[in-house]
Amino acid sequence: MNRLPARPALDDELGEKELARLRAQTPAWGRYAHFAHGSASLPPAAVHEAWDRWQAAERSLGTLRAMAQLEPELEAVRLAVARLVGAVPGQVALLDSAGHAWSTAMEAVLAAGREVHVVTSNDEYGSNSLCLLAARQRLGPQLGLTVISARDEPVPLTQRLTDALDRLPRACRAVVSLPIVPTAHGVATDLEGVAEVVRQRDGLLFVDASHAVGQLPVDVEALGCDVLVFPARKWLRGPKGAAVLVVSDRALERLVAPPGVDVAGARWTARDTLRVAADARRFEGHEFNPGLRLALGAACEEVLRIGPGRIARRNAEVRGRVAGTLRERLGWAPLEGDHPRASALMTYALPPASGDGQTLVRALWEAGVNVSAVGLQYARWALEAEGVPAVLRLTPHFLTAEDELDRLVKALGG
């Protein structure tokens, strides 16, 4: 499939006048100091308006006629997603969560009846890790699992992957799964050359972009990945309950129908036969929430209007200012340090007495500051490798203002 032309990149910086306008167009902004954009960001008015448009249509026309009336807009969502990540609409499936999207694609690999071996990193997200562990319990030796470190080491990641893949039986299907930005550490994974290594083994590359899309520019062609997933609620500033699965043409040729295929993903061609959709719609279900889907499209269009590159540059500035201020005024240093690939996802080690960090999170919420903590349930492999039980995660975004930072420092100091 030919990719759609991307919108031209905007070279100018996000100035204070534009930022003020964008904040004013974000209904929830300003009431609290929000440093949890990586958990659930603050949607712009356009996202709420898209949701309201569906509810108004359903209220006045009923569900079936409302869907018929809004069908062109619903189809345009797939186009907006494709433009945002450099794909084509036929490679895009729309689901309810990134974890569901990832597990749906993985189950399609496992359903082929061939021995599969997954090479992942200790930065794998909790839901993906649990999916693998549950599948291994169910399938036994049919599913192999190797967990490596994806962090910077003397040996490049491509070499560690090559070594791991070389040890696999030639008959098995190799799958490599990596995040762009982990959930418990803000240094972006160095994915340069990874796709080439995976394809030399005729494997499939899964990439979790949950903490990348909306924060950083993401292009599936440049990544060379076969599967890419991300939710709407994080950096994309979309609604909770909507997510994206992007599947390459190469993967569509290799993946069979997912176990949960229904009338949306396959045609019933004869009494005992079916034909799976040729494109990524085979991974979708018949039931979905049209309002959430429209809101997802609005979130993608908003990022495209602002410019992913401009957002990324502004995020780098905000990240530097937050890290520098906490270091200067509180003596706190992020685990990412000044790493050149450090993103706007910042983590701080919590002492063992903090448990999973939720007590601290609730105390900060009471002080009017939204943060999050990541414990073992969400990133056990990563946290155990670092020797910490949990991390405080601060995720500012391009909208973050100085007064929010002042409120954060005051709350943390208290």
C-alpha cells in the first residue's frame, strides 16, 4: 500500500501567544497542576465537541440513523490516524485499548499453529508482559520467551537482539517486541537498525508507541515495524477507551484471523467457510463506541494541526526546565539524568517505605497536583532490574506552564 503524504512540518516554535490559546481551548487545564499527561492527558475542546456531536446525533436520530449520518466522519478517523503515523488507512485498526490491540495482534501470531518465540525487553509494559506469561502458561513449549535489557550498554541493542535471535530454532516464528518510550523510564529505546535485524530472521517487530505518539513524531515506515499500538488517552490528548493498532502489509500477509474475529473482520462466504478482511479491519469488532472513535480522530487532527515536531521540541524544553528546577530547588535528580534520548517522561526513584507510591500520589492530588506512580504491577521486569519498588512519574506536556511547575515544587517540598 502507498503511504499518504504527510502534512508539511512546521518549523516555527510554539510561542507563548499560541500556547495561551491552546491552553484556553483545553477545558480542564489550569484547575490543577497536571504532571500526568503520560497517564491521561487533558483533551482539547475539539475532542469533547466530537464526542458531543455523536451524543447529539444519537439523541435526536437514534443509534442506527446517527451512525449512518456520521459514517463519513467515522471513516475519516482512520485517515487521520494514518496521516499521523505515516501509514495508510487499510493498515489501521481501531480498538478500545493499547493492551487489547497488542494482545489481539499477538494472538493472531500464536493462532497460526506454529512455534513462536518472543524476544522482548525488561521495559515491556505490564499488560503486554502479562499477555505473554498467560499465553506461555496456556501453550507451554509452543511459546518461547526471552527477556533482554534494552537500556544503553557497552553492547548495542542490535547485537543483543542478533545474539538472542541466533539462539532460536530456525523453524519457529520470531517476534521482537519493544517500546519506543518505556512506562517506567523516560529514555527512548534506540530502535536504529532493529527492524533490519528482525527481518533478517524473517521475524515480526512489535512496537509499543503508547508513550510516543503525541509526545514525539512517529513514523511506521521509518521504524520498519510490523505492529504498532498506542492509546488515545495519553500524550495524544484523546479519550479514554480508544486505541490504535497499525499492521504492516508484511504482517497482514503473515497473520491469520485473530481468535475473536466477528462480522466486522470477516465475510461468511458459504455455510462452513469465511474470508478474512484483507486489511487491518480483521482485528476490529462489530461493537464500538462511535463517540470515542470521533474523539480519537479529533485528537489526531489537533496534533497534526499543531505539528508533531513542534510539540516534541517544546516538550524537550519543558522537560529540561522541570528537571533543572527540581534539581536546583529540591536536590532531586531524574533517573534519566541528562541522557540525549531522555523524553518528557521523567521518573524519580521512591524509597521502599513508599510501597507502590499511591499514598504519595494521593497526597499530591490533595495538594492540587496530578502525578502518577509506577509500581511492580505495571513494570516489574524494569523496576526489579533497577532495584527500586516503584517510581514517581512526572509527565509534563507542551502545554505545561511556569505556574504549574511552581505548584509542583511547592507540593513536593511540603
